[in-house]
Amino acid sequence: MSNMTSFSLLSRILHWMMAIMILGMLFVGVFMASTVGPEYHRLMTLHRPLGIAILLLAVVRLANRLCSPPPLLSAELPSTMRFAANASHISLYALMIAMPLVGWGMLSAGGYPIPLWGQSMLLPPILPHNPVLWARLRATHTVLAFLLFGLVLLHISAALFHRLILRDGVLQSMLTRKSRCDGALDSDRMSGR
Ligand code: HEM
Ligand code: HEM
């Protein structure tokens, strides 16, 4: 069990950097899928390396989380809320890893070359050429993108709920070195306890 009260600097840097990258990828993906011509290729040239960078950073982040466990949520929170927080974090990790793998697998099954940077650096195919598999993975990529977007919206709502209603220092622990205890004391002071 962890007795830390704030996220480590590396956890915070990874969290905010990846939040910007993932939100960017969701919008780039939607614009890309609804465009044709040179604009489509420009967005695709951005989508592939950014997606692979998210995959690599997600692995680093998972390892970092195992080495430096996150602060515990307050024991005063109902167990259903703590369960929901843990389940949503696990699902976010699963999607951060599954989305790029499905994208990479989709292009492999479609038999497309997968340039990462310019035309010289190609990613190897991870699946055999198979048009039926390509179609399934193409649909899966869209469904997972909707799921990820929905979860991120719920996650942001939960962060704002902690900040504005519970005032328990959870958002501060992801923003600064300020501990959750300090946040809880702030909230006690505000409520006159
Ligand atoms: C976290 C990582 C990723 C996110 C959030 C993401 C998100 C998206 C979204 C939202 C779409 C549009 C879906 C639709 O409107 O149907 C899309 C399409 C696509 N993505 Fe990704 N993606 C990621 C990683 C990747 C990777 C790593 C690759 C390939 C190496 C990839 C390849 C594609 C392709 C080929 C399309 C279809 C474009 C088309 O319609 O022609 N994606 N992605
Ligand atoms: C694509 C966007 C985002 C993703 C994928 C994401 C993912 C995650 C994950 C996996 C965690 C668990 C801690 C960890 O292992 O790093 C977490 C924690 C947290 N995130 Fe995000 N996040 C995103 C955006 C945001 C935004 C925009 C906010 C603020 C409005 C936010 C606030 C927080 C807070 C306060 C925590 C700590 C929650 C706790 O300890 O229970 N996140 N986030």
C-alpha cells in the first residue's frame, strides 16, 4: 500500500503530456476520417507516429505506476466511487494501449505500408494481410475511439466533482506537489470544520 499523498513529478508530466496527445489524436482521427486528398495524407502522417508515441509512453507510464504507486483515495469516499475510479483508470490504460495496437494491426491487415517517419522508417506488419480482418479492426478502432472519448469525458467530470464539490485535493495531487491531506484540510477550513 502506498503512503504517498501526491503523484510523482514523472507521473504528473506523463499524465498531462499524454492527455494533450490523446485528446489531439481523437480530433485528428475524426477530421482525418472525414477528409480526402492531401489533407487526409497530412493528418495520417501525423496520426501514425503520434499514435505509436502514445503506445510507447503508455508502457513507460504503466511501468512508472508499478514502481511509484499513486496516492490512495480518501477512505471516507464510498467504496462504489473508489471502485469506479480504479475501474476507469484500468480502462483508460487498456484503451491507451489497445487503440494504437488496433490502428497498427488494421493497416497491417489491409496490406498497407506503415511509414512512421518519412518513407524510410517503416513499421513491420503485426498481422497477416486479410481484408475481412481489416474491416473488423477498422470498425473496432472507431468503437474504441468512442469509448475512449466517453471515458475521458467521465474522467474530467469526476476530476471537477472532486475539485468543486468534494474539495478533497485529488485534482491538486495531479497538478502540484501539494498533498491530498493539505487539500482535505483546505476543505475542512472552507466548511468551517
Ligand atoms: C491513442 C491512439 C489513437 C487514437 C486515439 C486514434 C483515434 C482515431 C480516430 C478517432 C479515428 C477516426 C475513426 C472514425 O471516424 O471512424 C481514427 C482513424 C484511423 N486511425 Fe487511429 N487512433 C490512434 C492510433 C492509431 C495508430 C497507431 C494508427 C496506425 C499506425 C492508426 C490508424 C488509423 C487509421 C488507418 C484510421 C482510419 C482512417 C480512415 O478512415 O481512412 N490510429 N483513429
Ligand atoms: C485523454 C485525457 C486523459 C487521460 C487518458 C487520463 C488518464 C488518467 C489515468 C490513467 C489516471 C490514473 C493515474 C495514473 O496512472 O496516471 C488519471 C488520474 C487523474 N486524472 Fe486524468 N486523464 C486525462 C485527462 C485528465 C484531465 C483533463 C483532468 C482534469 C480535468 C484529469 C484529472 C485527473 C486527476 C485529478 C487524476 C487523479 C485521480 C485519482 O487519483 O483518483 N485527467 N488520469
